[in-house]
Amino acid sequence: SHMQSRLGPMEAGPHGTLQLVADGLKFAQKEDIFPDGADRKVFAWAPFVVVLSTFLMFVVIPAGPQLQVYDLSIGVFYALAVSSISVIGVLMAGWASNNKYALIGALRAAGQLIAYELPLLLGVIGVVIQAGSMKLGDIVSAQYHGKIFGFGGIGLPFILTQFVGFALFMIAAQAELNQTPFDMPVAESELVAGYMVEYTGFRFLFFFIGEFGTAFAYATLAATLFLGGWTIPFISMSADVMKIAGPVVLLTKTMLVAFLIFWARFTYPRFREDQLQRIAWKYLIPIGLANLLITAALKVAF
């Protein structure tokens, strides 16, 4: 907001820091309205399905040594799989609303999420090949103990070797979040508010909780996959110390990645639908496949 000179409401708390709390309380007080022609059960549960996919992503992300809800051997696969559940909630919302704008927005979202899941996956596979594991703990360890041309002073953050994969991940994550410049599913000038158009009160709030929560989930996943997660490569600390310092380190890295996500959101104009699909299928996916081929060849060679 300071960068763009648009501070917004500043009355709630010091420097407007409690505005989110005020907005949450405001939404909780609003009437929960169901359209006459809506499928009430599906309409009611759609926002919860979207939020559920966000919280499920955090289950496998390590925040420190032994600070992980569940250390799955296929953690990367699990995180990407559950992140796709949100599209079911979006389709539920669009179809159950019995509104043409909502349905068009939901179909746009489904087409967009399917297209951009491929470059997202391709960007991550390069990391999996380098680490030799889909376990997020192993990926963090590989970056901490890795070496660059025999030098291990800073470990081997995969952003140095997988910078193409990181770029693909960030662009695809922006599209998965339906955020500008990939916000065609909720284009106000065309679809009013897309699949959310019939929602009010706390259910409308849940969609925004899902959107912003997923943004931080992707940022945390990117920090884990490309920036070394909770570790500090050039500092060796005991496991007991890192149980406290690890979450702080991971949060710091997450905020840096989240800054990039929201910087793009509030800077660029919206793409047209044809441009949006063309970027995914004609550019990002071929680049991802080329990066995957090069990574695999170098892994075999060295």
C-alpha cells in the first residue's frame, strides 16, 4: 500500500493493523443469504471445501526438526494433490448458485487451474530429481548439506540450480490463486464477482480466507522447496535451538515469497482469457519440460 500510495482505511488499530479483524467481525454480522434457486447443501459447503484444501497443505510442511504434523514419504505429491481440491469447491459454488455469471466464472477457474497445474508440477519435479526424494524433510536436508562446485558454505538452495523451476512455480501459483493478472474467473467488469457473486456474510469471507491462506501455503511450500525451508545454511545450531528458530526462519522466507506474490497481484493488469491459456500451453509447459530434461541429464551425468 505504501509502494502504491493507497493506504486504505487506517482507523482500526495503530496504522490500520487491525483492519483485517474489523473486516472479519463485519462479515460475521452480515446475513447469510441463499438464492431461491440454489442447491442449498452444495452452496453451503463450497467455501469450506476451498478452505479445507488450504489447511491440508500445511500438514506435510516441516517448520523445524520434528516440527511437522505428518512426515509423508510422498509429501510433495500430497501437497500438490490436496491443493487441487479447491477447484472442486469453486465448481460447487458456481453450479449450486444457479447464476450464469457464477457458472461461467467457475468454468473459467476450472480451465485455468487445470492448465496451470502442469507448469506448477513441472517446476517442482526438477527439485524432486535433484533431491532424490519426494519427502519434504529430505528436500530441506539436501539443500542444507548440499555443495556448489565443492563449496558447502551456503549449502545448495535449489533456487540457484532450479531458478527456472522457481519462476514456473511462482507464475503457476499466481494462476492457481486466481489472483491478478490471472483473475479472469472473478473479472468484475465481465462476471461481477464470478463464482462468488451469490455469496454473502461469513461464506463470502471463507473464499477470501481460502485465497489468502492458499497464497501463504504456496509461499511456504516454495520456501521449503527452493529456499532451504527452516534451515540457515551457513549456521549450525542444535536441534533444540532450531525447534524455536526454525519456524521463525521459515516464516521469514515465506513472507519474502508472499511479498512477490502480492507485489505481482497489485502491479499487473488482467490477461485476456486467450492470453492466459496461451501462456500456459505454449510457453510455460514447454519451458518446464525443457528444464526437466536438462535437470535429468545433469543428474545422470554428475
